[in-house]
Amino acid sequence: MVTLLSAAARALRPLALLAALAACAAPAPPVPEESIGGVPVSQIVPGYGLLEDSGYTVPPVPPGYLDGVNRRALVAYQGAEVPGTIEIDPYAKFLYWIQGDGTAWRYPIAVGREGRGIGGSFSIARKAEWPGWTPTANMLRREPEVYGPFRGGVPGGLESPLGARALYLYRGGRDSFYRIHGTNDLSSIGNSGSAGCIRMFNQDVIDLFARVPEGTDVAIRSYEESVRIEGPLMASRGVQLPPYYRDGDGASDGQRPPVPQAMVPDQYFGDPGGQGGVAYVPDASDLYGAAGDLPGAPAPSAAGVEMVGAGYEATAGTVPGDAVWPAT
């Protein structure tokens, strides 16, 4: 019996040697994660993924542009408008589609120079999918170096500054020339700009467009209402960005980096009393100045775009509006 076992052991010895050599071999390289539109699949935020729409492919929004309150959410509604109304807060950079159960869909928006002068009430008299765009006479006169090349207009599609959808605001039966529309400038959302009306991520404006019928009333909050309802932190969210025309398919490559001043943490939403002494605190890593400029900023990568800057802190003796809070 002993002899048989020894023979068996000798027979297994080459197999053991092979197993040992396999264990010493270099591990197989990791399989790279699949990306869609330059964004790793694991990082795509629900509701902001790739969309196929009317023959156009809307790329996903990289997560760095969707931090904090800068994304769509169903929230408790704190305003005074009736259900079925859109309420726009051009200071906190939110659009609310008010529901009948005390909630509202909150969408982050960008507010252009024209949009910051908006006030009063309107109604949606017309809706359009993939609208074309032509710069207004005011845009051409004010910034010919930016808008002159597009004097003849841009047809509807991924390159159009009006994005995937437009809702046309009328007052007293006449076109006000204000619009709620999409955008291919991801960095603008949550901030103010030098042109345009009310901009939304394309995924958001497509969502809103499907919910809102023609004839919907649109109300605009005043600054005093914004401070009372949203709080001083939210009412001064974001920075004033310079003009930017994104000539391309709207993907994250070629975009400006996310603006951290727009990414107010969720914990401060709906809590005006808890915002006292909280401010955005810049540091040496900040790419954006108070004026929204990008001096010497490196080009962002297509995927995994991250926020920069120290972020929001409770700072003794500091209130929103001080020097550490870049005003819009």
C-alpha cells in the first residue's frame, strides 16, 4: 500500500509544479470598463444617460456637472403657485413643475442676461422639438465677435444652442422672445450667462417637454421671494459665465469644466435657516474666478470630470455674498 501511494505522489508532482508556476504568472490585465459617450457606465447618473431622440444621439451628462442640487429631483414644493404651473427662480437657478400633491419636479437651469431681466407671468404658447437658432440683433450688436459667425442661424440639431426642445413664452398673446430651452453647454447649468434665456440640460428639457402642455402658466420669482423660500445660499448660487458657443455634438469633450459654485450640497436645500454662515470657499485648485473666467485652465477630460475647489464650509463671520462667495 505504501509503495502505491508513493507512486501516486510521484505522478502528481508535475501537476503541482505546473500549478505553482501558474500562480507566479502575471495576473491578467483588468478589463476596461465600458464607456458611453466618454462616461464610464458605472458613473452615469440615472435620468442623464444617453438618449436616442428623433434621429439624434444625446450623450450622457458626466457626473461632475450633476453634483449637489444641480440635477433633477422630485421635492417638497415651498412656493405659492398652484399645481400645473411652472415657477422659475432665476436667482437660485431652479425651474419647478408643480404637482397636485405638495411636490414639484425641480430642474436646475442656467439664466442668461435676457433671462435675468425676466419678471411677471407668461404662458407657453408654442413648443418645438430640435429648434434652430438665430442670434438676436441685440446679441449681434453687443458681442459681434461671438455671435457674428452665426448671423445666418444654426439649424436644429446637436449644434443648436437651443438644444433638444424649446418652450416659447408669450404674454398677452404676443411672443415675449423668452424661451425655456435645452443647451449643449453643460457648464452653464446652475450659473448665469451673458446671453440666452432659461437653459436646461437636454435630458431635462426633453423630460419637461413631455410633461407640460401648451397653455401652461409660467411665474417668475423675485429676488426677495428667492431668499425667503430658498435661503441666501441658494439665492446666490453659481457664477456669471462669459459667452461660450459649443460647436459639436454636445459630448463632454471640449466642454468647460463644472462650476463648483453651482453645486450647493443637497443638505442645504429646503433649509433657509440652516444656511447661515455657509459659503463657497475657494482654494488654490479653483479653475473659475469670481467672474467665471478660466485663466490657464487645462482642457477637461471626456470622462470622470470632477469638481475643483475647497467647496462649501460653515465659516465663522462669513455670510453668502461676502468676498468668498462669487456673486452671480
